[in-house]
Amino acid sequence: MHATTPLVPGASTQAEPVWQMRYLLFIAGMGGLLYGIDVGIIAGALPYLESTASLAWKLSTQQLGFIVAAVLLGSVLSSLFAGALADVIGRRWAMVLSGALFTLSIPLIALSDGYLPLLLGRLLQGVSGGLIGVVVPLYLAECLHAKHRGRGAALFQLLLTIGLVAAALIGLVQAHSVDAATEAAKSLPEAARGAAVFAAKDDAWRSIFWMCLTPGLVFTIGSLLLAESPRWLVQRGRIDAARRALLRTRAADEADAELRSMQQVHVAARGARRVAGDPLLSRRYVLPFLLACLILACTQATGINSVLAYAVNILNQAGLPGKTANMADVTLKVLNAVMTVVAVVLVDRKGRKFLLMLGSGGIVVALLAAGLLFNSAESGQRDVRAAVAAQVRADGLALRLDDATLLALGQQPGGPAMQLTLAYSYGEFTNVQTRRTDEPGLPLLQVARADTVQADSVIGAFFRRLHLNPFADPAAASDAPLRIEKAQLGVVPSATHGWQVALALCLFVASFAVGPGVCVWLALTELMPTRIRSNGMSVALLVNQFVSTLIAAVFLPTVGLHGYATMFFFWAGCTVVYFLTATFLLPETKGKTLEEIEAHFAR
């Protein structure tokens, strides 16, 4: 895109601003698409990654959890400096950088041959996502007219949900490919059959990531052709450049009027910083900042990112087989996109407060329903820890869930499909594995110290030298005996039960899309006063991503030890806090300028 021709006040130039506005929204929307891919792509890849990498690279459940959570952790890290970076290099160059990092992460992940490069690639994706989550909403808030601000943020969320749909569809395509390869392998000898299925699954998760390369390139190149934020340019004293940026999306008279307003606000803010009566800890700054942080933390405490990332796993555990679970996952992501369109229509009509109350209330109902369904299934499981412990040999365990093992565990073979959930530890190192009797080939469940106790890390050794021990100590676990923490044997839930859980998740996703999904980005940009907006958004998103990372990292170990019902009930309790916050603390910001919202907290 070339710079527009300088305009004369009063000239009629409506066609080009309309086109330029659409381009701005398209590229900003592509940022939302990448953010959605960041969150959602692991859901389709994880089952195949778990099947192959856990065998080839001896990954533990905790390490798989770290791979899922790495994107969120990377977002936390980049959120620390995203606002400051956007202030230094500008909003546009920060967007270019975020797209370039995402693009670089794809080959690093898809070509990885071990845990470390895979983890680093996912961290790089997370760093990209954290930058996008701060900079793109900031760019939209500073470039869009007040009457379009709600729909602009909603469009970002809409493309985010489309990114989730795209990730789910990619996973579904690969699921069909793996199913076809598995079917074709049935005619092969047993050893060749296992190798063929392994190769198909390994190719599947790598292909899932390769397919994400194109949108990364589009966003990166497209961001280079955007104009810089006019408000950032005004802050840098580049008034002519700010006017040219405004002329890309506004008629000349509107651009000049808005430029004068920006200059007045900038002069007033600069003067306010010079007086002692406007400290950063004043009510007008602290209250909206804390409220935005609370809303963003509660948004992640609903469990939305973990549900989207682990959707296929959750539905598998609920009773839906592999391909069906992938199809249900696609349905969830499509529903998310459709309900976001509804939110786009409602957000500037019904208001932010109403949608947050409606959405958080629906989420509570959905999470309680899912928790009760899982509780009904998990309450029928039997404790077979003693029988499993009896099969431990030389601090190791190897069993296949065949008829002989079922008899040893007190279960008559020939009945419905059964599932064994095993949690074990060597000292402070823990892991969880599951096996089902309906798995092709009945893969061996093998427990060994070498596969569970990980080598010491530089970070862990550093903290231990300071007499702190936040990480498990390999030295202490080197001679610790194998301890069976939990062994539960139960019937695999029926497909009917699986669809009931899927319906509860549909209500959850629909409620989230209508309420928090759209309104959280508005809360992030609208509640923050001008003086602290970029850095305040960065810190608030840091809180948001920290909560999300923590939940994602503990998800697999928690559901392995305590069951899925526990996790859903915990999320429901957090969402009750969300509903109360939206009802009693959040002001309505519909139709108000950023200055009017700031004045509300100054009273």
C-alpha cells in the first residue's frame, strides 16, 4: 500500500478512506486469527503428539502440559514488555514483529526432534500471541472512531474465533488421514502395523503446524503496509504524519477535527504529569486498572483456554471416539464464531455490562452441568491401586490392559470398554498415564525411573544453590521408590454421555462468546485511562495470561489425580466471582468516549 495523496480540507475523498478502513480491520482481524490459532492449534495436534512424542522422546504428562501451556507462558513473558515496546517502536512495528515471531515458530515446531525445540517453538508462538493481544486492540482503539470501537474490538474477537475454527478444521482433516492410515495398516504384520500408525500420527501433528504458516506471513506482510497509530504519532510530535495516517481512514474535515482533539488531550496530559495533584496511585488510575485486571483474570479463570486446548481430550474422556471428538471440537469452534457474530451485533446495542452478566451466568450453568456429568462417570471407578502395586518389579511397571491384566485387577473381561488411570511418582517427580481396552493394539503402559525423572535444569540448580527448591530435585529422586499414587479402573463412558458433555461445552462456549469473549478486549482498552493505557494494558494482559498459563499447566496432572469434575467445579466457582464483578463493580461504557469513562473513576 502506498501513502495516500495529501488531502485538502473539504475535499471529497470518501472512497479511499472506506477502502483503507476495511484494510485496517482486515489486517487487525488477521492478528485475531493468529491469536486464535495460537490457542486452538494444540487441541487437534495434542492426541497425536501424545501418542508419538511420549514414546519417542519419553515425555511425561507434566512435559506435555508444559507444551500446551508454553504458548500461554510466552504470552505472559511478552506481556511484560509489550506496552513499553509499542511505545518505543510504535504500534505498527510491534505488529510486524509479532507476526514475524509467529512465522518463525512454525518451522521450529514442525521440524523439531526433541522436547526442547518443540517447547521453544511453542514459547515463541506465545510471545507472538502476547504481543498481538496487547498491540492489536491498542492499535484499533487508537485508530477507530468512538462509534466503531465496540465493533472493532468485536471483529478482533470474531477473527480470533475463526482462527480457532481453522485450527479445529485442520485437526479434523488430519484425524481423517490418521484414521485412514490406521485402517490401511490392519492388513500389515503387527510390528509393521505399529510403525505405520506411529508414522501417520507423527506426520499428522507436524502437518497441523505447517498449515498455520500462511496466515502468519499474511499478517506480517500486511502489517508493514498499515499506517502508524495517529495517537502514537501525536505523542512523538509528528503531527503531519498523524494527519496523513488519519486521512487514510477519514475524510479531511473529520481528520482535522480529530487531530485537534488529540493535540489538546496530549497537551493536557503532559501538563497533568507536571503537577503533584495527578499521581499514578490516584483513584482515577488505580480503580480502573484493578477492575480491568480482575475482569481479565476472571475471564481466564472460567477455563476457556484449557477447554479449547484440551477439547478433544475432554470429549474423548467423556465417551466420544477420536474422529467424533474432533468433529465435536469443530462444532464448538464454529459455534464460538457464530455467537461472536451475535455479540458483534449486540455489543453496541445492549452494552458491555449486560453481555458480561448474561455470558458469565450461562458459563456457571454450563460448567456445573459438565462437572456433574463427569462426577457421575468418575464415581463408578474402582480403586485398584493395591492390585497395580503388586505388579511393580524393580521400581518399574509394565502392563498391557488385556484380558489377563483385567482379571488381575478384579475385572471380568468381555464386557464394556474399560479405562485405567494411573498416577505415580518417583520422589517429587510425578506422571499420569491412561490406557483403554478399546485402543488399537493395546499399547503397553510402561513406568520407568529414566522416563519419569528428568535431568536437572539450569534454573532448578540455580534456585537450589540459593537453598530454594521450587522444582523437583533429580538427586533426591534418583533412589526414591516407585509410588503408585492412584489407580482407578472404570467403564469408558458411553457416546450418549459424551454428547451430553459436548452440549454442556456448547453452552459454555456460546455464553463465553456472547459475553466475556468480546467484552474482555473492550474492558482492556476502554477502562484504562490515556496516561497509562499502553503499559496498563500490558500489565493487565500479563495477569490474564498468568492465570491462563497456571490453569493450563496444572490441567493434566489435576484431572489425572482428582478427575475432570474437580476442574469444572473449580472453574464454576471462579465464574460466580466474575458474575458478581460484572453486576456490582463494572460501569456501563456503551456510547461513552474514553474521556467520559476516565471521568467516571475520577469522581
